[in-house]
Amino acid sequence: MGRPYKVKGEKRKKKEVNYDKEEIEETLEEESAKRVRTEHTAVDTEAAERVVDLLAGIPIVSTDQSTKPGVIFIIERASLEIAKIGKTYQLLNSDEHANFLKKNNRNPSDYRPDIAHQAMLTILDSRVNKAGRLKALYVKTEKGVLFEVKPHVRIPRTFKRFAGIMLQLLQKLSITAVGKREKLLRVIKNPVSQYLPIDCRKIGFSHSSEKLVDIQDYVNGINNDMNLVFVVGAMAHGKIEKDYVEDYISVSDYPLSAAYCISMVTNAVERKWKIL
């Protein structure tokens, strides 16, 4: 009785295993193909949405605007520094990392990346940029890292997302547009003066300057065929002193934030060039 039972049991077991194996393989192949199609579609959809969102920020510029003189902004002494806090790297700022900065004998008031954030938003939101007359935007950190920001970039409006972008930029040295090869932000070699056009006036701003001017009269007095380079500091205290700057001016009897100073400048340029 044992032998027939054994033979019969082995045959049944063998058939059942073969049948189940074939069925499982066919099912897995179908599920795998379905999963790949689903994932591929989801990735394509997400990428397309991100590209559309990016394209929405590109101003429509007529061809004649690109041949006209424009504006270049340089943000100096931006407080954009990353450090390893715990197990992660973060962009240092006085609000979140005051204890860390004090433990490392650093003054928390010197770590204000929000100043550079507001300054960049003001420049990119200006009518000068929307009209295609913003030729370039450069930012140089306190540590001497220089990077370029394309005029059509959509800088995040919330500081948390901005900090994430800056962290990625300083670690990877560039941020590339989704679905394209264009680098929207990229770290470049110093000095910044090598990227400036020959026919330009380099103007720096400092409250301590003895040359107090009406910014509208000052801008109107510059040749219409000349590119304008404006250098603004993005630090909480101190002043900028750069050799490549030709003229340091003050635009108010009162100390102004970088963002407000930039808004005065862009407004004056817009009125000069009749940009509405």
C-alpha cells in the first residue's frame, strides 16, 4: 500500500507544482507589465506638469527687446551657508539654528538668508524682468560662492522651499530644468566682473555713501545705450566694498532693506525705459 500511495502522491504533487508555477509566472508577467505602464504614465504626467509649471514663469519677450540695453543685478554677501545639524545638512538661519550658531561661536544675526530670498523675488517679479530687459542675476555668498540665476526661473515664494533649493544648489552646484538640459541655477567661477558686458555702468548702493542721489534723476542721466549693473548687499549689517564697482551711491536718508532698495531701482529703470 505504501508504494502505490507514494507514486500516486508524487505524481499529483508534481502536476500541482508545475501548474501553479506556470500560472504564477503568467500572473507576475502581467502585473509587472501593468505596473511598468502605470509607473511610466505617472512619471510622465508629473514631469509634464512640472515642465508646464516652469514654462508658465517664462515671460513672453519680443525679439527687439533682447537687442536693447538691459539691467544686471549682483547680490553681494548673501548669507547662504549650509552645515550638518544632527544627521542632515541644512541652510543656516537665525530663527531655526540660533542654539547651534551660539555653540559654534557665531553671531545668529549674521545668518539671514531671507534677505537674499526677498531680494531675488523682487528682481524676478519686476516689470524689467517681465519685459525681457533683465540680462542676468548673480548672487555671491559670504563664503565667496558665486552662482547665476536665469531670469525666467520661478524662485519658491515660501522660505522653506527656497532653503531646499539653495541647499540642493550648494551641494550639487547646479539645478537643471525637468525635461531639459538647461541649468536654471548654477555655480560659476569668480570673479563676477568677467561676466559683465564692456559697455556698462557698475553702480553700488550703500547707506554710508556720501553721494546721496535721487535714483530717478541718477538713472535718467545715464546714456540710454548703456547696460546698467546694480550691486546690492544682502547682509543684515555692514557694507559692500568691491573693486569692480565704479560708483557708490545712497538713495535715501534712511537705511533701507535690500528688497526695498531694489524696488526703487527697478521702478526708476522702468520709468526711464517707459516699461508699463
